[in-house]
Amino acid sequence: MTRFKELDPILHSQLRLAVMSLLIGIEMAEFTYLREQTGATAGNLSIQITKLKEAGYIEVTKKFRNNYPQTLCNITKFGRLKFTEYVNDLKDYLSPEKPG
Amino acid sequence: MENEEKVMTGEESLKIISEMINKTKFDIRQGSFYLLFWGWLIFACSLSEFLLLKFTDVIHHYYVWLLVIPGVFVSMLYGFITGRKAKVRTYTGMLYMWIWLGFFISATVLFIVHSKSMYTVAPYILLMAGLPTFISGFLIRFKPLIAGGICFWVITLVIYFVGPVSYSLGTSVAMLFGYLIPGYMLKNRVDHDAV
């Protein structure tokens, strides 16, 4: 029987996975961009971003632009590594090697 | 995407990953603006110079190239405004910007080095312009722009062997095939995708 590695619980959640998938391909994104692309509410997105930040997967920078607060997010090296691991685990899960 | 704790299947996870990654593609609209702006500006300058040389006795025909100076400011202003408005910074977008900035710096250095023999600059500028055009075509996966880059190199060879008499007309043709045609095709693709 093939044993599966447990999928990373931080990433195995719709919204957190969506945020990480967006950030993996870009250098930096504004909070509003992430909200538009994921279709999530600001409150829910804010909670999930905090979880990702606390896990060390992303960095959050707060700035001001034209006197308005601006929240910028970018993926960390650790986050990139965990995302790659998650995708590899997912591949194993979806197409497990048949025992020889 | 509200119920974030809902248990996902592997297929659902993959679907989210691929959907989100597709959303972060580089916005190619900026690319079409620069191609069309510089395409028309250089096309107008080179064609005007050609017509002045061919049909008039104007000595300072190269003065038409002074239009490039406000062009640089317009480009910088556009880049500054769009950069400030941008909610996202893609790796492709950054690479695209640095490649063209590198070309701009190289061209400026070339103009300074050749300031006493400006009429000889055209083949070198076209040769250099071919590289960012060619690479940009690959970056945004747009074949007409790759072909545009190749056109610059072919026209460089042609005007080099024909001689200085062909420089201004050659530059106009290069702008047509290198920037304007790919620029309009890119714009049409963006408009079509936006419908």
C-alpha cells in the first residue's frame, strides 16, 4: 500500500493556497490586488495573510502612498520552498508510483 | 473563496494553483504603448529626415531627431505613472523594464561616443534595438515581436552595405516592421482578450 506524505496544512486551504499561488509568480503584490484576484472578503483575506506571515511563508510590508495605507505582500524563500514541497506532495498524491 | 477551511481534494488544489498562476501573467498593455509611441516617433523622425534630404536643400536635416528628447520625458512620465498605479510587480515586467532601460543607456552612450559623426549611428542603433525587441518577444511569447527583432538585424545589414544614403529610409522601414506592426498586433490582442 502506498503511503502518502501529509499535505502541508498551512497550504492545504483554499484561500491560503490561492494567495501563495499568486505570490509565487510575482515579486510583490498589494493587498487589494490579492483581494480582487481571489474574490475573498478583506476580513477573511487579512486573517489568512496573517497565518501565512506567522508561518514565515510570506512577508508583509506596510507603507503609505498618497496618504493612504498600502499593504504589500511577497513570498519568502522559506515560503517558496514549502510551496514547491506542497506541489511535489500533491503530484505524489495524485499519481502515486505503483509498487514494483 | 470564503470557506477557507473546507477540505480540498488534490484536483481542487491543482485547479486553484493553475488558475491563480494564470492570473499573474505580465500585463502586456505597457509593452504595446512603448512600441507604438517609439515606433511612431522614430518613424516620423526618420521619414522626415529622408524627405528633407531627398527633396530639400536643408542643411540641418538631423534636427528632426531633437524630437527624441521630449519623447524620453513622455516615456519616463508614463512609466512613472503606471508604476505608481500598479498593484502588482511581476518578474517578467521587471525584466522587461530592465532590458529596455539597458538599451536606452547603451543608446545614450553610443550617441555621446558618436556625437561628432552622428550620421553613422543608425546601423548601430538598429543593431542594438534588435536585441531587446527579440528578447521581449520571447518574454511575452509573441512571435510578431520576435520577427520584429530579426527585422532590425536584417535591415542593419542591408543599410550597412547600401551605405549612409539608405540610413533614414531604412530606419523608417525598421520601425514599421520592428515596432509598429507588432505593436498594433499586440494592442489588438490585448483589446480582443479584454472583450
